[in-house]
Amino acid sequence: MGAIKKILLIFIVALLIWGGYVAYAVLTLHPTFSAEWGHVNENITELKISGNLGKPLLVPLSIKDASLSLDGIEIATIRNFEYSAVSSRASAVVALDNKNLVKAFIAYMNNGERGKAVLHVKGRLLGLIPLNQNLSESINDDVLSGFNFTAESRPITVGGIEVGQTPAILGTKTEWGGTEGNYAVLIGHVKLYNPNRVPIPVNNISYTIKVDGIGIGGGGIIKGAVVPAGGYATVDVRIMVDTSLLPKVWVAHVKAGEESTVSATVYLDMDILGRNYRIPVETTNTTVKTNFLGTLRKLLNG
């Protein structure tokens, strides 16, 4: 019996020491995590996450399920979770579903370019204690600000003779118009200036839009207008974006460091001397940036 008591005493002491160390490790824990892009294609985007806990926890941990959602739509699951109780290092691979990412993007836009990213982790500590944790971070990247197109006036020539100038596009304020089938609808409010001494009837303003060289859509004016001589007018245009092409655009966006170049070729249809002319005004380029990786890093590091 004496030997058994000694064994039990040693076990209890060891358990207390272990418990004290775990409590100390948890209380003084200052983990740091990093996230980088991994393999990217039109179906899946991988994120490589690695972490340094600062010290081994000596606590067995298993992850049964882990996912990332945006506005309630699951956009990613976590694979290849690697953790050891005797190591201060941990890592995982996050696989993003690009098609669900497009659905989440549409929901994000429908909510006024505001959303919430939620990281959900479910597992067990010590093989017994349930772990069920949600970490959230708000997102409010202004995507549509990148669709602000401008163009200077250009000479209008008829038979080699300059008869006037095209209206200048001073700016374009773009709003989200919802979806129609596989197309996202954007409404652009285009401010025009007429440098001529006579009014200019604008029958149409049409766009062809590319992102990083990928044609994703275009559109035209909702209602024509007459721009007064030396004056201003605002016309509304309707732009249709093919959402089935967005996974391809996303791949290019990620590979360029979450930065894309949006180019729009603008045409004006105008009545000049009783005839209608379709005039290419300009191809303008703007830059759209996001910070998805930065948001994920904030989630991981609290």
C-alpha cells in the first residue's frame, strides 16, 4: 500500500505541476499568426496560416471543424491542421471556395459594402473538453470607388474639319444595383461638361469594362440628355457585370497582391449637324484594392 500511495502522490504532484504550467502558459500566452496566399485557381484559393504560441502548451488539442464565413455564407474550410502539445508551432491550410466567395461578395454589396467575417473553430481540449469558438471582424472595403471614370474633351472632326469637342466626363459615381441572373448591375451617375458654344445632345454613353485585361461586361445610358453650351449635365448609365467571370478575375487579383486595374473604354453617341456619331472618348484605368489577407490576420491575432 505504501508504494501505491507514493505512486499516487507522485501522480498528483505531477498533475498539479502540469496544471500550474498550463495555467501559467495560458495566462502569459501571446500567440502571433501569419497568413499568406497559397495555390490559387478558379475553383479554390488556398491560404497558408502559421502560428507561434510562444511556448508549448502541453495540452492535447484536436480540431474537428473550422470554417470562415462572410455574411453568413461559408467561404472557406480549414485543412491540414498541424499542432503538437510539445511544440510552440501550429499551422493550417485554408481552402476558399471561389464560387461561394462570389456569392458572399454579392451579399456584401447588397448590404451596402458592409459585412462581417466569422472564423468558427470546433474541437476538443485534452480529448474531453469541447471547444466551440467564434471570432469576428467587420469588413467595409469600398469596392465601387474604383469605378470612378473620367475623360477629357476630344476634338470632333467631320471630313477632316474640327467642328467641336466631345463633352468631358468629370467623374462617375457608381452605385450597386443588385443582380439579374448571372449579372451584377451597377448604376453609374456620369457628370458631363460641354466646352462647346452650342448644346450637345448625348444619345448614349456606352462602356466596355475589363479587369486586369479580362472583359467582364459593359453597358449604356439609361436616358439621353442634352448638355447645355458651357454647362453641365448628369446622365445615368447601367453597367452589367458577368459574375461567372469573377472567379477568374479573383485569381488575377490575388496574384497581383489584392490589387486590380479596372479599365473602361468609353464611347459617346452624339448628334452633330443632324448626324449621329459614335465617338471613342477614352480608355481610363483605375485601381481597386482589397485587404482580405489583412482582415484574416486581424481575426487570427485578435
